[in-house]
Amino acid sequence: MYDYYLGGKDNFAADREAARKIIALVPNAREIARTNRVFLGRAVRHLSASGIRQFLDIGTGLPTQENVHQVAAEGSRVVYVDNDPIVLTHAQALLADNPDTIVAEGDLLRPETILDNPAVRAHLDFSQPVAVLMLAILHFVTSDAEAARAVTAFRDAVVPGSPLVISHVTAGDLSESEVRQGDQIYRATQAGGIVPRTVAQVRSFFEGYDLVEPGVVPLADWRRDPDEIDLPDRGGAGIIGAVGVKRP
């Protein structure tokens, strides 16, 4: 669905059908996806400039445009993680010729399937900082407690100086009824539901981290490039995010 929102071709009929329903309900769904992708690029470039050379991207989905390995500094080690076998097969084929980038099977809600995965451990050096990316994934964890546990598990597994990047949808202009309708559409997909969260809730995920300025903000306002073009404002949901660095 995310690839479809971005105008890509790596999607399936069921994805397109569900995505069209979301677009009918959330007029700015495509803009949210694009804003999230632009934020990913900004965050990865910022971390690369700060010396980070290891990236763990959780819930990456089908490879689309401007992925981590395409914008990170040369020589960076990247692990893409997903739990969908179709995604894994497709991504492995697309990235087979890139020795610095691997695709691994794992589940955010079972952190040990990622952190104890031999392929992940062989590719990344956890004695050095590892940037953990959770972009547009935590809103698919409908339990606040489970979402917090997942984030904490990865915080505890990395050394101080390791960044955490999160983006997350908010209700924005949507009514409670529209939020419920969106959740019902996603519950009919493998996503299993979606829950918007507030700025305060997203900020709570960064316990133990120092937030990079400007903190938790709408993604369009996070270290925006001066020459970026404004996307249309169609109203609908919002998307916020931040980058933090684990404290000593």
C-alpha cells in the first residue's frame, strides 16, 4: 500500500484496493507517504553527516524510491527487516548485488527475531552505534504497551550514541468516526489495524534518548531543505516524527 501511495509499481491488487479506500477516506494519504519518504532521506543524510554508518530499518516493506542504502553515506551497512515472505523474496532479489545491504526476516513485536538473527548480527557490529529506523510502522501496533516494549528492546540492545528515528501518523483533521473507518480498512489487510498517536505519545518512545532539534514535529518541519516544494494540503491525517540519540 505504501508503494502504491508513492506511485510505485511494486504492489498487488489487494494493496491497491485497500489503498484506494484509504485515499477516499484520507485525502492526503499520498502526501503523507511522500512526506515520510522525504523525512527518511533527511534523517539518514543527517545521521550520515554525523558519522553513523550502520542502519537497521524495521518494517521496510517492498523497496521503493529513495531507500536508506540509496541516501546513506558510501560504505554504510544497512539491514532491511520485514516479516512478509513475499516482501522478503522480492527485496532480496532487488538487492542481491549490493554487499553492504541485506534483507532479513523479523518481527517488530518479537524483537529477538531481529536482534538474535545471525544474519543481522553478522552484518552489523552492535559494539558500535546502530541507527534503528521505525518509520511509519509503530502506528500499526495498536497496543500502546506492545509498542513501548518493542522500542525499549531495541534501545537496550544498542550502545550509547545510537540513533532512533520514528515517524508516526496522527489523527490530524480526521473525526473519531473516520479514524475508526481507517482502522477497519487496515484490519482487513496484513497490517492488522492502525492507531494514530499524539505528539506526547510519540515523544514517550524516546525515553533514554536526547532528541535532535527540532524534536517531535510534523515531518514537513523536521530540518526542511530550503528548496523543497510544498506538497498540496488536502486535509486529513497528519504525520509527525523525530530523531533521538541514545544517552550514555
